[in-house]
Amino acid sequence: MPDQQNILIIGAGLCGSLLALRLGQRGYNVNVYEMRPDLRRVKISAGRSINLAFSDRGNKGMKLVGLQDRVKDLCIPMYGRMIHDEQGNTFQSNYSGRDHEYINSVSRGQLNALLLDEAEKHENVTLYFNKKCKSVDFERTTALFQDLETNSDFVEDADVIIATDGAGSAMRQSYFSSKKFLFSFSQNFLNHGYKELSILPADNGGYKTYKNALHIWPRGNFMLIALPNLDGSFTVTLFLSFDEGEYNFNNLTGEEQVLAFFQKEFPDALALMPNILDDFFRNPTSPLGTVKCAPWHYKGNTLLMGDAAHAIVPFYGQGMNASFEDVVVFDSILDTYEGQWEKVFAAYEATRKKDTDAIADLAIDNFYEMRDHVANPMFQKKRKLEMALEKAFPTLYSSKYALVTFNEHISYNEAMVRGRAQDKAILKLLSDGKLNLDDDLKSLLDKVNEKTEAILRDDRITGFI
Ligand SMILES: Cc1cc2nc3c(=O)[nH]c(=O)nc-3n(C[C@H](O)[C@H](O)[C@H](O)COP(=O)(O)OP(=O)(O)OC[C@H]3O[C@@H](n4cnc5c(N)ncnc54)[C@H](O)[C@@H]3O)c2cc1C
């Protein structure tokens, strides 16, 4: 590393704290400014995705900083989706036909705290809390902060500023409003928002429903999901339209309506949630959106990373994983161009942007899959076939989900291109009656591969990929 350069990181969330740790390990002088109080000392209010699905791409980040074993202690394996139908029946649809492929439920707070603790062990990393970035002067490489304890403003200078301040990034806002360069920006909201609820632990401290799955109550236009926590509780999230359909967030205003909605749509979940009204009326209803923008960097001065550069909807369980993978990609580019910030930032964006665009689009696809398609018989047939292929040919077949989630050595974009073609191939063959699931698996695999290759060829010719 060239002589002790000063790096200013805005935001000590999941991405910022991992980045601070890694740059600290590399020997940089790192100063991190976070708007909120220190979450290790103050309980941060509920209602903000308390737990998250953590998987192989995120774990690459943990391996990079040597924390993979420590993170395991915070994880609860989830082997598949536990689907709860309208009659209260359940069935599990595993994430993969390979036993070692599963995702994990991890506490956002505990994971963030672990990363902050490890970052702070480095003398050259300093964390500041209650300091809110108001704007960034990217030409001068300075940031304006408000100290929320003293209510005074101050300016910080650095060699490089990296903003990991999440979906509402102050630095991205400075890029946008400055009009000093061509900055493209889009923010697309779903018509659906989310609200967090909870299933509390059983009286004996155990889990009230099966622990090792991601529970889903798919209901076509809306859904409920639940992920386990280490203390025996589940964090439950309701995804519902703000204003469409018989029930929506705008008309669920009284206790009676909320109970009637849950009684009608999720009676088995309601039976596990005697605390529902408290949760429903205490926790906020928040929007869900996708942010895309470009460029992510201004010369060699400033860079956006994590949700600040590419916020996505949560339906692939990949936002945090993608943000951790950002740090891994960034680190490998530093290996090549260390000391030449403009080259580092440009190469990082050129490498990474198509992948974060891909996971943003895949996450929207999965919104429809989770709330609706998982209950569709054709989709279930496809999943059954894919599970059988993965089990029988562990090195020859991976579903789109497995490509995205468990094949961290290929990029999101490659996973998307191949995965979508496979999905199309299987659904087309099934709907044309050309796949008899009783045939031997090798001949089914050959048919799926042949059709997939034909689709990929067509897509290349028409310029779709
Ligand atoms: C409901 C929901 C469920 C999700 N589930 C999953 C999941 O299962 N798996 C998964 O991988 N991802 C999931 N995500 C996505 C994941 O939460 C984000 O992708 C991840 O938190 C991004 O990390 P980040 O550090 O970039 O941003 P954040 O975690 O948002 O961190 C940004 C930090 O910057 C601070 N900050 C903000 N503004 C300022 C400012 N002006 N000045 C100083 N500091 C500031 C914030 O306080 C925060 O600490 C989910 C998201 C939501 C909303």
C-alpha cells in the first residue's frame, strides 16, 4: 500500500463495516462516520429487517477477512422454503438437491456488531457514531457532517471517500444534485411495501414452528414470510400492496380489519402470533425499491458501494450478500491497481455493474415467484425435476436459484443468463408435453440441456445476451 492514505467511509452498516475492516487489514488509515448511535451499545428500533438470508456470496466476504467460523455461530441453516397453503398444509421445497447447499438466517445486528468489533481492533480504523453526512464535495474530496449529539456541522477531508450509506445515500444525492457530470439515476418502487411482525419463542424457549426453513405463506398478490432467530423467535414480514386488492396497507387501519385479514388469509400463522396487533401498529410500513445509477465514482476521489450504488428488493435474499461481494471484488481490483484510485474505481465499476444490475432484475423476478408461482403446479413440477437433477448429477446441473445463491465463483450476470434460459427450457418442454418425469433422469437432463443451449443460441443471435 502506498504511504498511509486516509480513507473516509460514510455509513457503518453491513457493507461499510466489512470494507473498513478489510481496508484496515490492508493498512490504510480508515475513518468511518455513521449517522446512528453505536448499535453495540444502544438498542436500534425494530422493524428494519432484523434478520437476513446469508449465503455463499456473502460468506466470500467473511472468508476474505477471516471471519467465516465466527459468523457460523450466528447462523441458523434454512434448507428450503416451507410453504404454508391456504388450507394450513405445509410442504418443504428445498433450495438444492445437494445436501451441503442451504442458506442461513443471520441477525443483522449481531453480524454488524461482529464486523465493527473486528474493524475496531485495528489501530488504523476509527469509528465515529451519531455523525450524519449532509453532502459530499467530490471535487475537493470533503464531506460535510452534522454531529447529532452537539447539533454542529463539520467538514472532513480525505484522500478518498467511499459512501456505503445505504439506499438513501447522501453522496449519491450530491452526485445527482450537483449537475457537474452526467449522472444517471433511477429509483423504481414496487406497489408493495413491507411490515415486520414476529412469532415469539414458545414458553419453553423453543421454536413454535419448524426452525430450519424459510417459511412462506404465498397468496398470489401478497405474502407472509418468516425467518428464525437464535432466541427461538421468528421475524415475520408481510409484503402487501399499499393500495390495491381487498386488503392493503392503506385500508388495514383498525384492529378488527387486521385480525379479519389474518384470520382469512393466514389463520395458521395468526395462531402463532398472539402479539400481532402490537407488532402491526408499532412497526413501520416501508417501501421497497430498486436503485440503479451510474457512474458510481467521480474520478479517483469518491466511490459508491453497497446499497448506495445498487439497492434491490429483498426477494432473492441477496442485497447484503451482493454488498459483501462488492468488497471482495473491490479488494481483488486493489491487488491489481493499488495506489491508482481512478483506475481502481473505474475497473471496479466496469467489473461489477452488470452483476448488480443482474441481481436487481433477478430479485424482481423472485418477487413474483415467491408470492405466486411457488404455489403453481407447473412451477412445482419444475422444482421437483430440478431437485432430482441436482441430486443425481451434482456436478452437471444447477438450477437458477443454485447458480445465483451457491455458485459464488460465477458472476450474477452469468447465473442470470444461464438460469433464465434453463427456466424457459424446462417450462416450455413441460407445457409442450415433451418431458415425461417418469423417464430416466439422464435423458431428461440431456433434453433440458439441449433446449437450454438452443435458447442461449437464439438469445445471442437476437442480442438479448
Ligand atoms: C425487508 C428487507 C429484507 C432484506 N433481506 C435480505 C436478505 O435476506 N438477504 C440479503 O442479503 N439482503 C437482504 N436485504 C438487503 C440488505 O438489508 C441490504 O442490501 C444491506 O443492508 C446493504 O448494506 P449497506 O451497508 O450497503 O447498507 P445499510 O445496511 O443500509 O447501511 C447503511 C448505513 O449507513 C448509515 N447511513 C445512512 N445515511 C447516512 C448518512 N447520511 N450519514 C452517515 N451514515 C448514514 C445507516 O445508518 C446505515 O448504518 C433486505 C432488505 C430489506 C429492506
